[in-house]
Amino acid sequence: MQHGFTIMAKPVGPDCNMACSYCFYRHKRHLSAQPHPRMGRAVLERFIKNYLDVHPGPEVHFAWQGGEPLLAGLPFFESALGLQRRHSPPGKRVSNAIQTNATLIDRDFARFFAKNDILVGVSLDGPAERHDACRRQPTYHRVIA
């Protein structure tokens, strides 16, 4: 049995709606010429097609991370899953996971994640006092909700 690999895609680069004190990635903004970098449709399609083509295993896992990947917007992720369906060869199974600070999850995102069986990892730094101490603004209760 051939085992594959997983690539973590960062559709918004280091862009984030938070400023966590410990974040190593927020200091990478200077690496992009754009103030708010976004993965464009052509790059997204090329990434998905190439990843599916070279992945040796029967299951291909897409991991979306950031910055805050939900800043890419729901239409971006709907498009990504549509491209996965279009370019997935017969016999390959595709799964998705996203790592988020959860502050942008609304009913539409929640329905989308549930409908498409997307694994959602939430960044939570413990109880409220610890979680909020690392953030520019308190978010613990929003994340829990």
C-alpha cells in the first residue's frame, strides 16, 4: 500500500483577523507584495489538480491553514471543493481539514463544513483567561459559541 503526504495550503498567507502574541506567522507579512494576499482561482485550480495528480495514495487529504484561512471566504472553499470533484481521478477519495481561530464561523460556514464532512480544528489556548491573554481582543466566548 502506498502512503501519501499532506500539504498545508495557506490561501491567505499570513493574513489574520487576530494578533496573537505568540504567532510566528504574522511577522511574515513582508514576504508578500500584497497587503492582504489571497490565492487566486488559477493558482487554486493548478494546486488542486497537481496535488491530486502526484499524490500516490488512494486518499488525498487537503489541509487549509493560515493566518486565518476563513478570510478567503466561503465562495473560495466552495470553489476548492468543486475543483477537487472535477479533478479527482476515479478511485481517489478526497478529504479536507481546516485550522481556524473560529471567530469567523457563522451558520453558512458551519453548514458547509457539516455538509462536506470537513474536519475543523479550532485554536483555543485553554480557559478564557489564558486564551484571551494572548490576543489583542478577547475571543474566548465567541470561539466557544
